[in-house]
Amino acid sequence: MNPITNFIEKIDQQNLWDNRLELIRKEYLKVKGSIDTNLYFVVSGSLRIYVLEEFEENIIRFGYKNNFIASLDSFISEKPSDLYIQAIKKTELKVIKKKTFMDFVESSAENIKIWHIMLGELIFQQMERERDILTSSPLARYKRVLARSPQLFQEIPNKYIASYLRMTPETLSRIKKS
Amino acid sequence: MTVTSEKLIQDLIERTRININQAENFSSLSAEKLNWKAEKDSWSILQCFEHLNLYGDFYIPEIKKRIESSKTQPKENFKSGVLGNYFAKSMLPKEKLNKMKTFKDKNPIGSKLDKSTIERFILQQKQILNLLDKSREIDLNKTKTAISISKLIKLKIGDTFRVVVYHNERHLTQANKILE
């Protein structure tokens, strides 16, 4: 079974969520410079995580229904993070604090095992993403992401996908047509 | 007022996040609502934003300049200056919003305004977030900035940040009242 689903069910059962949040479209969950060690579960809606370079917004990751989303750098280091997390549309989240979550993880050998699986998947996803960035052909980048996350194209508007794929919306439209 | 520098910076970052969210909310309103005035000489919502933009035009470059030229080390605590604390506190929106006289060069009445006014404000807030983050590397007490109303007065940069962020809150509260 999907490790995330396993954890969600248990956290629901044990009533461990610390909070529930509702964001309206374009609302910021997190801005640059803040420390955020929460883990967020997306009940509905979608979000983008980005960094601001000068005046360019570079999207690092998305979160949509049934994903966990976090400012992972801050979650791990407990230090400030540059990341912006913004709701793309009306979004509902369940929140669990790092301490609550880590206590939950460490509460059973099974949970620790599942956490290790999740971490392994995360590392693997980061490696895939690293390869995305190093792929110079826009068509090849598009194909890679389409293959591993077809759901993305149902949930997220084109202009944001284009930014994530590091191409203009026009180039993305052209690629999708051909 | 004494507080840890890190707590101060985190508090101002969080207030700025809320200010950005309020601005995003306003930007979804109609041009009509945004330009509406209660009385001839009172401000519309867009005028509130433009006023804040005019202040940002002075303070953002000023704060940036002082941070970049500061040769200080970060200090654990920030102790507010007498004048800085007074200015900062007087900016905070109170229960009953008191009217303050606006300096002529920061009076937005007469300017041509539209949704890009709000976008500009949001962009300025992101610049302020950059500066707040950078300010973790300097001494918030020893680094001083000028203020917009007088070249003779200098404030501790910690207080300058408070003045700017609280001032934003003040006028966003005013803008919310206009909606009612």
C-alpha cells in the first residue's frame, strides 16, 4: 500500500492533526525568510512552492489533492527557508507539527520502516528532478514529467507547469499540440 | 522594548505575509470598489496602497543601502530606541483608527491608480522580506537609517522595519474599513 495513505489513515485514526487550514486562491501559506517545520496534507485544491530570483519566480514543486507538502528544507534544518508556498486555487489543508509527526513515526517499528520508505522515495524524486533540470531539450523535459506525473496536467494550470518545466507557456502549448 | 533579534524578524516576516495575503484579496475586487471613496477628501482603497508604495519607494532603497554598507555583526537582542519605538507604536492601527496628517509628498490624492498599484505593493513586500532575511546578518541596533520626514533623525534599523511594517498594517486596516 502507498506509504502516504498508510500514514494518513493512522494519523486520522489517532486524531493527531494539529490544525485545519483553509486558503483562498493566491493566499500565501509561507513566505521567504520564515521558519516552517509543519507538514501539510492537501485535502483539496492545489499549491505551488517557488523561489524568487530577482523578479523571476522559479517553481520547485507542486502539491495537490492527497499530497503531503512542506517547506522541506526548513522541516529538516529548523532554520529559515527562502521558499514561498502559495495556493493556486481554494485549498483545504490538514496540518501536523514536526514534533507530533516525528513522535508518531518513532512510536512503532512499522512506522519507522514506512518513514524510511517515504524518505527513500523523496530522495529518488529529487534525483529525477535533478535530471529534469540537466535535460536541455524542452520536449524531453516535458516527456519525463508527463511520464512520472500525468496527474499534474489535470490539476495545475499550464502557465505554472511551464515555469516548472523551465519553458515559456507558448513553448509548452506548442509541445502539447505536436 | 527589548526582544531577541530573531523573534523580531520572524514577527515582522509573519506580519508581512498577512499584509501580502490581504493585498492579494483586494486585487480580486472590481475597479469600481477599489476606487470608491466615502467622502471627497477621504481615500479609496487604491489610494491607501499608493500611499504605502510611496513610503516603500523611500524606505526600501534606504534600508537596502544601510544593510549593504553595515560592517556590524548580528546581535542576540534588539533594544528599541526611544524615538523609533514612539514612531513604531504610533503606526499601529488602534481600536478607533485615529486620523494622522499625511505629508504632502506622500499624499496619493490625484494620482492615477489601478490594479497594478496593488501588484506594485505586493512586489515591495517581497523586497521587504528579502531585506528582513538579510538583516539577520547585521546588528539591528547599531545599523541606523534615515527617515522620510527629516534628514537629521536616524533610527535603529530594527525600529525602521517596525515602522514600515506597522505602517502597512495601518493602511490595510483602513482599506478594510472602506470595504465595510
